[in-house]
Amino acid sequence: MQWPLSYHEKKRLVQLGIVLTLAAWITADALSGGAAHWHRVWMRLPLLLTGSGDGWPLTGGFVLNIFLGLGSMALAAVLGTLLAFGMMAKSRLVRLPCFFIMNFLRNSPWIVLLFAMLYIIPFNVRLFGVSIAVPAFAKALIGLALPTGANFAEIIRGAVQSIHSGQWEAARALGYMPMAIYGRIILPQALRRMIPGWMNLYALLMIATSLATVTGIQDVVTTLNTLLSMENERVIVYFYITTLFLFFAYCYPIALLARRMEQSVKGDAL
Amino acid sequence: MFGLDYSWLSDPVYQGWLLRGTLNTIALALTSSAIAVLIGGFGALALTLRIAWLDALIELFVELFRNTPPLLQMLFFYFTLSTIGLRVTDPATGLSVPLLSAFDCALVSLSLFGGALCIEAFRSGLDSLPRAVTEAARSLGYSRWARFRRIEVPIASRICLPALTNILTNLFKTTSQASVITVPELVYYAGQIYNDTFRTAEVMILVLLIYVTLVSLLSWGLSRIERALAFPGYGKGN
């Protein structure tokens, strides 16, 4: 490094400084009695991560949040694709209801949708005479997939409509059928623009899985709350910081990667 | 219809609860939005100064609040602010009580969360200004501050209005999570009502409708502002 430091070098230095200060603070805190608190957190970490004291089986905790996020995203992908194509349909009869559903789902709070699913979906579903119990996890899955699906649809629609109309005209002039235009020309180009949006959405969904605590499943927030009822007041701060860090460590790299990709996609406007 | 029973809605007690809950939700949303926009404005302004240490700190703040669940942030503030010393002694009873009520804690966490999102939106708005515009202003002899006030902010604020609409509607929806820390807003009162009446599905559908109406109104209003402020060449004013 050369002496007058550039702006970015200075910033890197300060970031390094922040990390070092944090490390120093944690060390100082550990030396002045915080070590006992950190030890308690360390002892309970397997419980926070997997929902069981030994770290196995993976039935709860942060792992359950990850499962919930992945499952909801898969469900949202199906729902969102259907909604998106519905919104881009030529027929008004298909388009308007899809727009209405999308706006309804996007404008309602996630936690209220979760609550609504919790109470609207019955505890038992009778299918062909067989009664199947619906677990709270399935309700959380559906409750989170609904708003995510609406956002998913918006990303698809935005990306497809951002493809230059010249592409449509050229494809039509070359004699492609409408479905072939979608499948061979528009979607391959639009896909590149959708991926950063999907990654952002996934990070958002992962953050929202913390809301699933209201359905009573043993996710990380529920585990944390049960844990904290047995701990003293001072340790609570350490537990919260640890849990917040779990989410940060999982979501930040995804969001960062999404932003990088967004920058690289920005160029191909036409 | 569909076997739903809304007869409880005629009870003035429940009507009062719904109204109070809605008003509290709106109050929480408006106050936190206002503070969030202020934080965003000052944060973005500070970022334009390009002071390395300040930028690093602001970036840390933004990333921390953007990548952690607002629900956990709220719980964190609610449970730890009083532990780390924000307490006062109640003169009436002599007991030590938290300085900030649940509502205040929700307000603090929502404002910071929204503020972090706003900083990012305003920054990208300022970044997306074409270089030619600032260069033209400089060649016309505008000072740094005048250029910021008369050229950059008027254009950038219009560019980031759609992002701001997203953030404010998102913030409005996030207020519903304050019910978890016992802030008496709409979802909280909804819980009270269905605990009383056992009409859970009906109450939740009504609450969903109230939220969708309020958020739709908000985003409609903001898009009206967006259209009124648009000028040719930027945003929607093509």
C-alpha cells in the first residue's frame, strides 16, 4: 500500500478496525465475567442449531428454518410461475384475477398470512375417506410460500417485460409460434435477469422464516424463547446476538452474491 | 357465505378494539416511516461526503439491519434495552421499570430497520444520476452544496421513489410483527377478539382485508405522488 491511501483502502482499513474492535470487546468482556455467559451460549448452540441438545436428529432450530426456507421457495416457484404466466395471458379473464391475487398476496403482511393459514387450513383434511392430520410445519410452509410466490411472479413478469420488444417482433417475423417464442427466445434471456431477484427473494424468505414461530413449530425463535425462560437476564443479550448472527451469516453472503450478479446483468439492456 | 359467522362484528367492544388496533398500526407505521426516511436522508447525505470511516460504519449498519429478521431485532430491543441499563425508577411505586415501552421498542427497531433500507435506496438513487448532469452543473458554477440541493436531490429523489414505495409498504406490513412484543396494534387486538369469540378464521380474514386495503391505499397514494413528480426522461415520465 502506498501512503496517501485511496478511499477504498481506507475503508478496508476501517472495516478491519471494526472487526478488531469487536474481537477486542468480546475478549475484554470474556475476561470480565462474560466468559461464563459465552460458555452457556456455546453449550446451548447445538440446541439452537438443530433443536436437540446433542445436535441430532435435525428436527428444529436453525436447520428447520433452512428447511422451511427451501421448501417454501420450491412451492413459491410453482405458484409464482403459474401466476406470472396468468398475468401475462392475453385473455382478460385470466389476467385480471391473477393480478388481483398477486396484489392481495403482496400487500398483506407475512405474519398475518401465516396466522390466517394457521387458522383457515383445517387440522385434519379428509381425502377419499382418509383423514390426514396437517402438521404446523405444512401450514407454515404454505403461509410463507403464498407471499413469496406473489413476489416470484413479479420478478418473472418484470424480467420478461424488460426484454426488448424487438426480440418479439424478430421472432414473429422468423415464423416462431407464440410458445416457441417464450421457450426459445424470451425466457432464456429473461432468466439471466431473474436469478439475482430470486436470490434476493430467497434471502428475504429466509429472514421471514423467523415468523414461523407463531405457528408453534420448533424453529430457532421458538427454541430461543423456551431456552431464555431458563436463563438469567444478562445471558439473554448473548443469546440474542448469537441468533441474530446465525441469520446474518446465512443471508448476507446470498444477498452479496445477488448484488454482484445484478451488477453484471445490468449491462445487457437490449 | 362459506359458513362464516361475522355476528361478533356488531359488538361495540370488538369494534372499538379493531379501531384502536388499526389506529395504533397506522401511528406506528407513520412515525417509523418518518424517522426511517430521515435516517435514510442523513445516511445518504453522509455517504456522498465520501469519508472512509463514516462510510464503513454506515455500511455495517445497513448490512446488519438488512440481513437479520425484523422480528428478532424487535425482540432483541425489547428484552435487552432494559437489561443494559435503560431503566427508570417509577416515582409512584418505587419499582424499576423499563424506560422504553413495548411501543417505543417497536418504533426504535422499525425505524432503524426502515432507515437501513432507506439509506441503501437513496444511495443508489444518487448513484444512478448521469455523470453528465453533475458535470454540467459544475461547469455552470454551482457550488458543491447548491449542486446537491438544486440538481442532485431533485432528480435522485424522483428516481428512488419506486424503491421508497416498496420500503414504506414493507415497513407498514412489518408493523404487524410488533404484536409479538405485545404492542397493542391490529394483530394483537385480533388475537384478543378470537380468544374471546373463537372465530379465528373470520377474524384473520377481516384483518387481512384491513391490511390489504391500508397497504393498497398507501402504495396507490405513493404512486400518485410518483406520477405527479415525474419529469420527462427519468423514471416513469417518458
